[in-house]
Amino acid sequence: MKKSQSPLVGSQRRRYQQRRAVRSNTFRRFRTAFAQEHGLPPVGNGPYRIAADSSRQGGLLLRLSKTGILAGLLAVLLAMLVLRGWQLLEQSDAFRVRQITVQGCRTLREEQLLAWAELRQGVPLLKLRLPEAEQRLRQQPWIEQASIRRVWPDSLVVDVKERRPLALIKLEDQPELRYVDQNGMVFAVVEPGQDLDFPVITGISQADGPQIFSLADKGAAEAAQFLRLVAQGNPLLPLQALSEIHVSRDKGIIAYLAERPFPIYIGYGNIKTRYYQLVRLLERLYRKEKIEHVREIRMDYQAGRILVASLAP
């Protein structure tokens, strides 16, 4: 059987092979230049390329492993240096507390407040756990807010906001008087020698309640609202002019003036409106000198109307 011949013979075949060799060399140079330009490993051929790639990958992994170990050792060394430096700073006399400034004390004594916070001079400034000291202060009944900050290199500033009493309260099932603040919070038992020049809220029960609690009862909450309005300081009805605010379940709020024996039945609801109505009524009674003859004032008698009962002449 005759062997088929290529259509390219003689000089045509040689020219074809030369052009193919030129194209192969050109393509090889292009791949090499492209790899160098983009940081790629050199391109080989056949099994040699596979072996070269494997060798390069093994070397890269070895370099990465060495780098990772070195970085880990440096991190451990740095952590040890930081820890040792912190310990030296804690023990240094240059950073011990030498001065403590207390701000915001009106009722409490500074010594008592520092004892609650467990703060004293001479302790290392860096060892203090200030959030825990602040929390110990906030647990005290008289303290509404507390913050402590370091002032480098050797000072502390303690800033507190005390609760401001608005009234006293006598709970029906407890013998002692307690303070009520501006927000209607019952917060502390009155101790001997403390200020008693406040109106007294009566008619409220709170058996076995917490030391600090809010006046959630409707009547008690409205009594606190009425007292906040009185505390604004109108000269016709100052806070010192009130002696008692009684909360009755049936009749609502009943106010008693310190120098006048008659009751003022304020009732429930519309506390702000009734307060201003009472101020205007007292202004007329004082101006006309009729306050001495009043037996009672009823603001719960009829909506929009006030009944003033007078003593018999």
C-alpha cells in the first residue's frame, strides 16, 4: 500500500517549518516577559515545569512557616514586655494616689462617701477598678449618679449627684419617715438630725417593699406631681406652706396648709390645672382677707368649679 505524501514538499515544507519555529520562539518569549512583568513564576515545559512549580511551592511554604513562627515569638515577647511594664508601673511610687477630690456632696460627708467607694490615699492608681467603685456608690440610697476618673499622675476626682428630697412619706405599715425625691422615688429613711422641713405624704402602703422604690400608685404619683409644681416657688403657695398631702382612695389628693387647719380637696386628674386654680383662689382669699374664715376648699366638687366652705360668723 502506497504511503500518502504531505501536500507540502520540498521548499514549501522547509518554509513552513521555519515560520512555525519563529512563531514558537515568539510565543515563548511573550510568555516569559508576561510572567516577569506580573511577578509570576517562570514558565517551563512538560515535566520540568511541574517539578519547578512543586519546588517553588515547597520553598514558599517553608518561608511562610518560618515567618509565622518568628511572628508568634515576637508577639509573645511583646506581650511579656507589656505585662512586665504594667507591673512595674503599678508598683511605682510615682503613680500612687496622693489627692482625692470629691464634688457634689451636700448631705453626705466626704469620708462616708470614700468609705463606700473603698478609695483611699496611697494605693496604686493603676490598680483601682473604677467601674466597681462607681457601682458601690450607686447602690447607696442618697446617690443618684456617680463617676470617678483618674487625673494623672497621682489624683482622683469623685463626682456624685445626690438625690434632692422633695417631701417626706409616712407609709401606713412602717413606723419611720422616708425621703421622696423629685422623681417620686422613695429612697432613704430619715435619720436623727436630718432635715424634716418638708411636706409629709400619708395614706400610702408599701409592705415589705424594697429600700428604693417609685410611687407607682396613681394617687401617690399625682401627689408627687402636685409637690413638684409647688416646689416651683410661687410665693402664694411655697413648699414650706404645705404640711401634709394625704392620698385617699375615694377622694384623691387632700392638701393641708402649715398655718391653716382646713383641708383642700384636690381630687384626681388635671393636677396642673387644679394647682394654678388653687393659686389664683388663694390670691383672692388673701387679698380679701377671707382666708381666716375658710372651713374647706373642694376642687373635686364639680368640673371647672371650686367650692369654698366658710365658717359660720
